Amino acid sequence: MNPDLDLVLERVIRAPRATVWRAWTDPSRLERWWVPAPSRCRVDRLDPRPGGAFVTRLSDGGAAFAPHLDACFLAVDELERLVFTNAITSTWRPANPDPVAMTATVTLDDHPDGTAYRILVRHGDPEARARHEKLGFADGWGTVTAQLAALAEGTVTP
């Protein structure tokens, strides 16, 4: 991790890795936690394999669903790691995403209490990192990680 370019979030999720993995790779589960509530998510394409698409839409306050993320998986190691970027679209075209280009690495490891969950978000320059942090990286990613944990831990209805 480069503190000048990267942001990181870590948490223990009290659920097996396979459960957390399914929450990332099953579209119906991802829709339940991927955007901060009360916003809603719709998964258009989720193909967790290198080169596969990761496309979601977002609805705020009951409005029509609008584009949220158009990304591409770079690496997928089952039950261990997902790497995706929005700097390349789901159709492998270069992108200039708003508000910031990033590459995210999600790592799942065994932990005595369940799963050690880590997300590392890489940026191309210090300005992009600072912009992402100022836009609320900790709050936004923290909120959706808490929602993921609630789903995986079974504290929300399946």
C-alpha cells in the first residue's frame, strides 16, 4: 500500500469466507448491500472472472435507475480476491469515470471470528486519492461494508 495513492478499509466479518464471497459474486446478494441505504442498486452485469463485466445502476429516493459503475474485473481468485477497475469499462474501452478512476482489490482471509475483509483502493495520483477521500471514501465504503457484514452475518433477512 502506498499511503500517498491508496485508501484502505479493513474489518472482520463474522461469517465464513464463502458467505462473504457469495455476497460479492451473486447479483441478487450484491444488490442488497452495494450502495448505501436507502439508495437501491440494480446489477446489470456481474461476471466475476478476469475481463468480466461489473455494471450496476443506482436509484435514489425512488427515482429511475441511473448508471453507477461500469467496470471490469482484472483478477479473480475464488474465495480469496477480487480486483476490478473503473478505468476500463465492461466492454474494455478506456474510461474517464466520474468522480475518480480507481482500482479496487478485495481480499478475504480466514480469521478466528470469521473473515478478515480488506479493500484497497488504488488511485493514479495523489490528487485523485485526496478527491476520493474528500468525497467520503471512509463513510461510503464503510457504510456498504457494514451492510455487507449485516447480510453475511445473517442480521438482515435473506
